[in-house]
Amino acid sequence: MASDFAKAKAAIESKDAEIEKSKRVALDKAKEMIAERNRYHREHKQGAESIKGLEGELEAARSKIDRSEAEKTEEA
């Protein structure tokens, strides 16, 4: 009887340990996925900001070209 109780207790403790290990693995995977999502979001945001900056530079360059061409036509 005591032997059966000890075996059952050991089995329960073993299952509890397996469950805790599974929880840790799942938590670690979730943390990795969150970190990857945050990294992607940050890179996407930086890319969008870079595009806006480049568009601004392109517009400034076009304006400068237009002014230069206007000055050349006025001189001619």
C-alpha cells in the first residue's frame, strides 16, 4: 500500500516536472517570437522613415534642378 502511494507520488511529480518543462519551452518560444516581431516592426519603421527622408531629398533635388533650369532660361 505504501509502495503504491510512493509510486503514484513519484509518477505525479514526474508529470509535474514534464509539465513545467513544457511551460518553460513554450514561454521561451513565445519570448523569441515576440522579440522577432519587435525586431521586424522596428526594421519596418526604420525603413519607412528612411523612405520618407529619401523622398524629401528627391523633392529638394527636383526643386533645385527646376530652379537651375529656370535661371538658365532667364539668362538665355
